[in-house]
Amino acid sequence: MLPFIFITTSLLVYPVLGRGLIKYTKDRHKLRTLILRFLISASIIVLAAVALNLITISECFNWFCLTFIYCTVSTTIWHLHESQGGLLTNLLVYTIFGFGYLMATLGFLFILIFSAEMEAVQSKWLTSELIYKERNIGSGPDPSIRLKQIEIYKQIRWFPLLAKKFSEIEYDEWNHPLQPLLDISVSQDSKKLYMKSQVEGYKVWKWCDSITLEKPNL
């Protein structure tokens, strides 16, 4: 539910917060410029981290950073609306904010489905520096997409608040279903992550695999 809470809250709160910041800085142009520069710089840093497969070790802070981008978008739109006016900025305000409020209220089910695929069903530390994340992808409208996504992140030694993804594997569950939560174990001797699953239906599907955890130091 963590992604759902952050996404819904950002759609409802950030347009109001952005409007409040623009009204507060109406006669404080230097302060407004400073705020806009900070918001844009912070958003660029977040997007760069996403592109580089970097996360923080806090799941809450990760989602806060991602949804914070909408605060930058909201504040920038309100700034353009006040400084330039015109049909285009009015269209941006009503289209973007209207769609956001619609999704956060009447369309909350779509956000719930989307966020369910974004949220890790299993997230844990494998060792003192390795983070394991497991996602089930396939709750959307296309029934042919049923995937199990495994991601391994390694903590960056010189900045331990960050971790970088070094392994990602997807398993297709269309013909071979897997458990909602895989059984996992780590062998310190072989430096491997072992995963196994057993699903019972009209027959028994047994599955196992392993991932090598030996990677260069970050």
C-alpha cells in the first residue's frame, strides 16, 4: 500500500502546495526563483538516480522522492499560469490537475492496480550490504503478462544510504506458476542466492534457481 498512499497523496496535495507557494512568493521574486531552482534541481537528481538504478535504503524515502517530482511539476505550472496566463497555461492547469484529482478519487482503483505492481511483495536484507526485492507483475488488464521480477541491490560503501542495482531477472509465470512469495536462502560459502517455489493445483509445479551474489565492490 506504500506506493498507493504516496501517489494518491501527491496527486491531491502537491497542486495545492504548489499554488500556495506561488501565492506566498507573489511579491518575493528572488525567493520564488530560489524555490523553483531547488525543486527542479532535486527532481533532476531523482531522475538521474532512477536512470542509474540507484535507490536509498529507505523504501518510504524512495517513494517520497519519486512522487516529489509532481510537486515540481505543480509549482512550475502554477508559476507559468501566473506569470504568462493565456489559453495554454489554463489548459495545462485544468488538464493535468483535473486528471490527477480524477485519478486520485474516482480512478483510485487504477492507481491501486498500478501501485500493486510497483510495490515489492518481499524486500529484505540478504547480507549486511545486499538488498533483495521481489515483485509480482501482472495484475493489469492483459492476462498474458504474469511475471516474477527479482532485483538485487548492493549498498554503496562510500555512501551507505544509497544502493545500486546489479542484478535483475524476470521469470514468466504464464506456463509455470510460482509462489506469491518465493522461499529464499543465501549461501555464504558459494556466495549465491537460492530461490525455490512449489505450487499445487491440478498438478504440482516445482521450481528452483540461483543468483550469484559475487559482484565488484561499489
